[in-house]
Amino acid sequence: MKPYLREKKSFAFEDIPEDTCFEAGYLVTVNSGWRSRTPQIDNEKCIGCGQCYLYCPDGVIAMDGKTPVIDYDFCKGCGICAKICPKSAIELR
């Protein structure tokens, strides 16, 4: 059986949406302390690609210019941002 290969597409930075699906302000309760891991961003390694911003399921990562900023009040510590980072600039602690 031959694997299905998707057509490779390239996107410009202008094609990325300005906002995520959910804004952190729409979340109504602050994390109650059940999070066991916290994402920490190493700004020396970060290239400002915005992948963590785009893939965060709760929309708690905002881009301040090319620097991502995490709202720890609403972050659940799922680790998707750390897994998607191409430079491993996010580490869960």
C-alpha cells in the first residue's frame, strides 16, 4: 500500500491569523493550582516563529512583538507549546 502524501504548501508570516481561537480573557476561572508543570521560555533560543502562540489550545500565549508571553493564571501545563517549538526553547518545569 502506498502512503498518501499531502501537497507541501508554504505560508508567509502575513498569512498567520492575528488572534487565536480563544482569548485568555474569555476563560472565567483562574487555574486552581492543579497544574503540575509550568512552561518556561528561554528567550535566547526563541526565534519568534509564533508556533506556540498558534497551537496553544487555551489561547494563553500572546506575542509581544516576536517574544511569546504566557499567562500563567490560565495555563493548564499541557505541554503542547513545548512539543511544537522547533528550537526547544520551551521547557516544562
